[in-house]
Amino acid sequence: MLTRTPTVPTEITVHLGPPDSAAKNITVSFPEYIKNVASNEIYPSWPIDAIKANILAQISYALNRVYNEWYPSQGYNFDITSSPAYDQTFKEDSQFFETISQIVDDIFNNYIVKGEQVQPLFAAYCDGVNTTCNGLSQWGSVNLAKQGLSPIEILKNYYGNDIEIIYNATVSPNIPSYPGFPFRLGSAGNYVRQLKIQLNRISNNYPAIPKIEEENIFFTADMEESIRKFQEIFDLPITGEVDKSTWYEVKYLYNAVKKVSDLAGEGISLEEVKFPYGDTLELGDSGPYIRILNYLLNFLSYFNTNIPKLNLAGEEFTENTKEMVMSFQTAYGKNATGIVDRKTWNDLITAYNQTKEEIPKEYLYYEDKIYPGIFLSKGMTGDDVENLQKFLYIICDKTHQIPGVRINGNFDDLTEESIKFIQRKYNLPENGVVGPATWDKIISWVENVE
């Protein structure tokens, strides 16, 4: 299971002024940003332990902004401002003190967390002379260092004994949390589960938003209902779909109710950032998502001669899988890495749906047997559900092995029971949701009994 803990961004985008000002943005490396802030806010003549404590606070403050997408969630196109009234002092083309630069190079990927919270601490601070605050006193930290306190002891003096330092965090590009495309009823992925968790937490403060029963990876009918109510309350177009504006409005409200930018805030727990699947699929991986990948690749290879038809089965990402992924990437003008990242996965889904829509006339007889391209689940209605139920009826009529089905276009309890039976029979995850792997087994069974 993937745990989406904070990473240190390779770069950070700074707005050179208050948030709503017309000032320009500049992007600098994260260490350069911290060197700039530290060189403008503290003095190299201070005791080393005081300098380290202050720099750790500055790192954590910035990472809190980045990790929680504080400004992007409000519609801004930057990570942090240069204004000390809002964030930390940053001056373009500023000179750095050598002592400070050396310390930053050593600790720029260390940060503070509090208790069981995951997000970097919103390590507020002030100079302690001209201004005071509920956080670290910069000049006070100097006095504590002179008394022999270590950086962590100085920080605990201001932020509490339940803080700790995360050392040597991973450094990686800052990838926006929005998956890059609108998603809707029938979609699936880690991003769906993430949004469910956030909506359910927001509903504690806004009870009119209905709770979502299961925080799984499937965009279900009750999630659509929750999205619609959220959009109604916060004056967004009521579509039931999640576009970029809805995604970041949810993110903003989630940040607000969790008080992620507050020293005494609720914060984000480890359980909230655990997701069933990794961000990439590659050689050696295994799991139910590989079954879905295999189905998509097999389908595309049937209609695209540039993708070889190799033996793909089960839940293992084999050399054959890698070869077909690379062929797909090449055929569709992508970088042939053989790794299925978020972009490649989206490309696969797009290519599948486009191919399905443009199926040659000679294959139209089999059109109903082609996976509809969305995950069907309880509460959904429409032609795709009715088509599924027709196949379940054939199985039920010919074998009498599944609980039963009503052909009404409504994915009801009886339909779900029959799906779960089929999933048990074929050793698939018993979730009652019809994805490519379950659909494939249903069609195979139908063809064997017809």
C-alpha cells in the first residue's frame, strides 16, 4: 500500500509580493529558496544550533504550503509568496551567507512533524523583539542555543514535546495532486479514494453533504450525490463530475476544516494518506490493477498492429507486459519507458475509449461484449448496466449458478450479489464492482454457455 507522505520539491514557485498582487512569479530550487529566506531573516553570527532550529522551521513552513497546495487550492499559480505578512521573506537576487548555505545544503530535506500528523508542521515564527507570536521566537532561539540547547530542544520549547524531525526525506518534482483530467461516475483510482476521504471529513462541518459509504477507489453513485451537494453549497456548476475547479475547492475546504496551517490544527493522519496502489506500475509489480492493464493492452493490440499480441494473464507485470506497454507508448507518440505512470494510464484509458468508439463495422456484432470503459457499481443506472444484466441473465438462465438478475438498468442489490459470486468463482477481488477483469470473465462465461 502506498503512503503518500511529504517529499521535498526540487523546485518551488515564489510570487514576489502579496497573493493578489500583480507581481511576477519565479521558480527556484528548493535549497536556493531556503538559503534566500534564511539569509534575509537570520544572522550567520548566531550560534549554529539556533541557525539550524530556525532553518528547520523555515523548511517546515514552506513544505506545509507546498504539501497542502495552500495557494493552488485557492486558484493561484504559485506555491508561496515572498511577503512576510503572509509567508517568509524572500528577495530576488539576494546574496547568501556562506555559513547559512552550508547548513541548508546539509538539512534542506529535513522537516518537523507534530504527533501523529503527516504534514510538515506549520512552523510559525517571529523575531521575538518587534513582534511576538504563537511560535518560535528567532531571537529567543539564540538565547536558548547559548544555554546549550540543541536544535530539537529549541524547537520543542516552542512547538511542544510531541514534535520530531523527519530526516532525509525524498526529493522529487512537485506534481500537482489533481489527476489532470475530469473524472466522474464509473472512474477509479487513488485520486477517487483521496477525494472521498476529504469529502467525508468536510461533511462533519457541512452535514448537508451526504457521507460516502465506502472510501474505496471507485467513483460510486453515492459519491456523485456528495459531489453534487458540495458543488451546490459552494456555488460551483452542479455536474456531479470532478474537474480542476471542484478538485481544488474540495482541497481548500479540507485544508480549512483540518486547520493544516495552524499550529494547533487537527492535521492529516497517516491513515488519510494511505492508498491501495502505487503511483506507477512496472516490471515486477503485481496486483488487481495489472489485470486491468492486461485487458486494456490486449484490446488495443487487437485493433492496432503496432502493438504485439503477447501472452498477458494474471496479476503479474511481466516482460511481455513491459514490451506491450513500450509498444503502446511508441504507437501513440509517447516516451517508451515501459512504466505505467499516471500520464500513461490516462493515455491508455483515452486510447481504449477512442478505439471502442471507432470499432470497424465488421466487429459491431460484438460491440455489446466490449467493456464499456467505466467501472459499474451499485446505484448506477443506464444502458451499460442493462447490457451487463443481459449477460448475467444468460448465465443465470443457462447455469442457475448465480443468485439472479432483474434486467431493469438499475445496478441493484441482486446484481451486486451475482457479481460478487462471479468474482469469488474466478478469484477476483470481491467488491461487487465490474471493471475490465470481471467483465472479461462474465463475457467468457457467456460465450461458453451460449
